[in-house]
Amino acid sequence: MPRRTRRTTTVVAAWLVAVLVATGLVPAAASEPASAVTLTVADRWWAGQAVTMEIEAVHDGLPAPRVFLTVDGTARTVVPLVDGRATFELSDRHTTVGEHRLDVWQGPSADPASAWSTASADVQVVAPTRPVVRDARVYGDPAVVGIDLTGTDLPLAGEIELASTGGTVLGTAPLVGGVAELPVTGTERVSRYRVTQRDTATGTVLSTWVLDARVAPRPVAVTVEHPRTWRHGSPVEVTVRVTSDLGPDVPVAGEVVLSRWASAATTVEASLRDGKATFRVDPEHFGLGTAVPFFVWYDGTAWFADSPRVRRDVTVKPPLTTRTDLDHDGPWTYGTAERVTLKVTAEDGARVDGRAVLSLDGRTVRSVTVVDGRAHVWFGATAVEPGTRRFEVRFTPSSSRYDTGGGTLRTTVERARPKVRLTMPTTTYRVGADLGRAEPGLVRVRTAGLPERGKLVLQTRDPSARNDGWRTRSGVTWRLTASDRGDQKVRIPAKLLRRADGGRGSVYLRVRYVPADTQHVSTVVSPPLRIRRT
């Protein structure tokens, strides 16, 4: 059916040639065409046939490197040339049934207006009266591919070679009455056939076709595996399996889509491997609730069909809550270093790691690392003043699985309580004994962790006196400084050691310690010391 035609068009820069000839720089013979394109192509062929087009082009007497091709003024294609020649194949990718115009030109750009030379051809593509690929089939089904040339005017004898467009030969069969039958397994992933008709005796190619294989995609089934409960901060895995009735020997390939909505507005994709794909989903992208939907579907290929959208409902919860407890070792007394302990546990009982910021009365005092749900913060002896204090902690977990948390602790820091003791070498005397001017004594003051500064005031109690209660003896005081290291030797006036009635019995002494810093240290008295008269 195809008839070859040859068309050549040349364009010469006439004004330039005329100038060169007039000046004698170029002989008159040089006025021959400087640019030419030759196009040789059949003017009629069957739809589906692969028709070759021969192109030759020269410019300035030299082979052109490339030309431009359009079909009906569109679908512009660059055709590279070798030594000014090329064989270009036209198929149904370039033309449809009907009449078309082919334009080939060479020039400095793809703009036809700048062409140095052009060539054109009017061609016609005619539909066979019968489909050349006789029957449609479903991918995966063993089948016999029938090639039928009875709807054309081509020879009805010869041999048919069936191949992929990539050149893989699928089989050969003789044409019998214009029909060849070639069995295929059905799992060849070939969407277009390249069919070659040859003369049986000489092997001469009679016709070449590039045809749709007429393979319909096979239905698939989608199964989805996932946890029923999701929690913000804890990524989950969603496993999708796509299968067909062909079994595991022919795994489904392609892409699986997961979306929060039934539409494809917000989606993620994963590739199937051996028919399986796994998504790692962040529940943060889903709202909280007990029936939160997501959708999964298989995005079909030429071999396997699109699947319906599969809906799954899950329960989405917030991150695991955390509880932060604050405590310290015992009664907190100013002047003694104290340890504050943080314990962080989640609602599932896990000990949570992270970072904690501790504040005291609204002022940040420390940032600590929490390991295995526990951290300790030491406060120096004088770091926290006496009174009711409020500790507050803000906890940030290291894992998004857990929520942030915090806690408070109200505690009372007591003023320091010194220990005061009065000792004397002799505490028993006869009634008539001469006690002298004074009896030496020793006062020891111990305040935990603090230097002992302050004042010692003597107090006495004489059961024989009219006022038999404890009396503060004015004028009998001693200064106590840090240099005394808590030990102060004092002299007690002898008259304070005698009973008011001058007889036998007891007199009691004690000292009252008045600290220099009464805001942080308590005033205390020593245990009484008994002076006996015999």
C-alpha cells in the first residue's frame, strides 16, 4: 500500500550570492543552492504501521547536523542527522487515522520562520477494516495473540514475528490466510507489540507495525494491618498487602497510597515490594477520637487495576501523660544541705527520661537531666531561707511518646536550731564552802552548718527564793563569735550559785543562746545544770 514520494525544497541567500558574483570573489557557478532538505516518505499507510521517513539535508554545501519535524504544525521533534542523513520512524504516536501534513526544515532555531530550507509531504493514514491485534485479554491469563492482516491490502502470507518495543522476541508464527496465532504466557509486561511481517522465502520485511497489545489490568485485593489504637507522639506502622488471583509467583508491583481523606488531597505513597508496602504514620497528623478514619488504595498500573479505597477507623489518643513528684529527704532545717528528688512516671508506669527545670518561689534555680525517671537536686545549707517555700518543676520528655508534665511541692524550711549545753567541773558543794569569786564553766553551742555567732544570757532558778521561776540575770551575758568555734568558757559569779536561804538544796543554771541572725536561727536554751548544796 505505501507509495514512496520524494520532495526537496531549497532556499538560497540570493542577495549574498549576487554580491559575491558581482565583486568577482565567487564565480557564477557558486550561485547554486546553499541549503536543501529532501524528504522521502510514503503518502499512504495503514493505522498502526511503523513507516520510515528518509531525510537528507545540507547547508552551505556541508551535511546538516539536525532538522526539525512537525505533524500538522504541532508535536515539534528534533531529528538528529548523521552525515546529513536520517531514517525516522513514524507510528501511531505521531499520526492518527486521517490526512496529515509533515513539515521538515533546517535553520538556526526551531522557529519555522527562520528556516534556511524546508520540505513537506501530505500523507494519509487509513484504518484497517479489522483490528490487527484480534482479541483483548486480561493481564496474567495465558492467551493466543492473533495477528490479523485480512483487513489490509498487504500480502496475506509470510511469517509474523511478535516482539516488545524493546526488542524482546515473544514468538514467531506463519501467516495462514492472513492470520497468525502466537501463544503467550500472559504475564509478559508488554503494553505495545512490535510486529514484523517477513517473506518466508527471502526474509524480506514486508511490513512493520507498532500496536497496542490490548491488555486489560487485572483486579487486585487490598488488605491493611495496623494497631487499633494510635497515640500522638508514637509513630505506628501500617502494612498494606496487594494481591491478585495470580498468587505470589506474580507479585503486584506499583504504588500504594495512604490518605487521611477519601480523596487524594493529602496523601503519602509507598512502593510495593513482593506485593507488600509499609507506612510509618505519625498520628500527630490525625485528630483525636474513637473513630478516626484513614484510607488506603492501590494506584493501578498497566498490569493491575486500581483498587477501591479501603477505609479503616482507629482510636487516636493524646500522648501518655506524665506525673512528676517532688520530695526531699526529711525535715528541712536552715543550715543543713538538703536533697530534692524528682520522680517522673508515665500513666503506663514507665519511668520517663527527659529534662526538668526547677523553680523556687517563681524563680528558676536549676535545670537537670532526668534519667530512668529520676533526678536529684542538691541545695546548699543556706540556699533556701526559712519559711514556707514553693518548688515547681516543668518536665520535657526526650520522647514524643510522652506529654510534658510538671509538679509542685510546698515545704516549710525551719530556722536552724542550735544545740546548747552548759558544763561545769564541780556541781556539788558544802553549805559553808567558800565558792570564791566565780566558778569556771563551759558553754558549747552547735548550729548545724552555721558559724555560731550571738549572745549567751545566764538564767537561774532558786527554789528557796521568793521568785522561784527562771530569772534572767541582767548584766551576765557573753558574746559568742565564730572564732570561738562554738565553745565559750564563762565565769559564773559565785553569788549566783548560793541559795537564797543559805541552806542545803539545789540551784539551777542554764544559758539562753540568742543568735546574731534571729531570722534564720532560733533562740534556744540549754538543759538546766543543777548545783547542789550538802
